[in-house]
Amino acid sequence: MLGAIVGDIVGSVYEWNNIKTKDFQLFSEYCFFTDDTVMTIAVAEAIMDGGKADNFIDSMIKWGRLYPYSGYGGKFGNWIHSDDHMPYNSWGNGSAMRVSPCAEFAARAFYPGDRPESIIDNALRLAEISASVTHNHPEGIKGAQATAYAMAISSGFSADIAKKHIREDIPKLYGYDLSKTCDEIRPNYRFNESCQDTVPQAIAAFLESTDFEDAIRNAISLGGDSDTLAAITGSIAEMAYGIPDWIKDKALGYLDKPLIEVYERWRQFLKFEG
């Protein structure tokens, strides 16, 4: 979960001012958390509350109304404040940027004797529930599940082996083209809020990375919807590499008390469940 939050905060200043290089200041006084962080926190709380569809709906509404000016897409913003909380067939990348707690819970909260397949299955099951309460279009669900799959694989193998599995499995399972390098993507990549044109690029940024910070820099350097792109990449990179303490501390310094409280409760929840 923290990997998504780091990516969101670092990318926040580049969403509307894309930077097509890896050479940039990682954190600055102008960075801030956006809807990606708020909804990631909401998903974590929903899982702690039971992980059912109604838990996700209630938590997203609660946190969306607590932070109404965090940069939500138009349809999602209307959904938060509406009395009608039916899904609205979205294929937007919001389903993927908020999914990380689903895979983290599946990876951490297992018991001796569980097989890797069961961890993946649980990650995909929760990812579908978390997505479908709003993003019930097949592409919206696919984006969340592909991200969760990459995270689950990265939690169970070394980074190099996980990358091999991701390169082989994601195209077959989800139809995403992972053949392009970051250098090939970067020149013509522009702002896009769809899962189908955000998730493959975010995964590619992870596949070319050497560590967590490098993954975030790869993602930001592509341009596009920078905060969401980096949130997705950061989710996977956290599972593969972990996050350096200095980056953790710096990112948490941008969060306010309500968000920190859920983050700390989530850490204790995973420890208890694991």
C-alpha cells in the first residue's frame, strides 16, 4: 500500500507538468497526496472491515467525502456524493491505482501450508470486488486484477524471477502488450486515464527497474497520468524490493492524521493476520 502512496505523492507535481526524464527531485515542498492515496486508504479500511462489496462502497464514500477536493474523476466524484451507489461501467485507471491493499493482504495474511496459487486467487478475488463496485467494465476489472497479479507474483519470488513470470503471464492472462521498453513508450505517451493505456505502461516501468526508487523514476519519466502511473508501479515495486526507510519516512510526512491512523492500523492488521 505504501508503494502506491509514494508513487502518488512523487507523481503529484508532474501529472499536469510531465517530465520526460528520470533526472528529477523525488520529493519537494510542492508534492501532495491525491485521490490515489485517499482511495488506497479507503480500500485498506474496507478490507479491515470485512472485504465485502458493501464495505468497499461505504469506505470509498466515507473517505471521498472527507477529502472532496483530492482530484477525483468526474464520474467517481459524482458517485461519491450521489445517493445512487451502483457501479457505472468505468474502465478508468482508478481501479488499478487503489488495488494494492487487496494484493498486500493476500500476500501477507496467509497461513502455513497455503500455496502461491491460493495467494494469487485471493488477490484477484479481492481486486475484482474492489474494482467492480464502481469500475465494473471488463477493462476496469482487468486493470485492477493485472496489478494485483503482478504484486502477488512479486511477493513470492525474487525480483528477477517475478519479472520473468510477469512478462510471460500478463500478456496471456490480460492481453496487455509488455514488449515495449520505457524508451519506446516515452516519446509519444500522453495523458490517459484508461486502465488499458496506463496499467501496461506502469508494469513496463517496474520491469525495467533495478530498485524501488528506480521504478518510481521510470514511471514518472513516461509522462501521462503521472501520479496514478507511479502509484501502480510503486505498488508492484514495493512487493518486489521493499521501500527504503528514508523514502517511507518522507512520504508519510505528507499525510495527515486520519490517513496515518489507517496506515498504522493496516500495518498492525497485517501483522495480526499473518
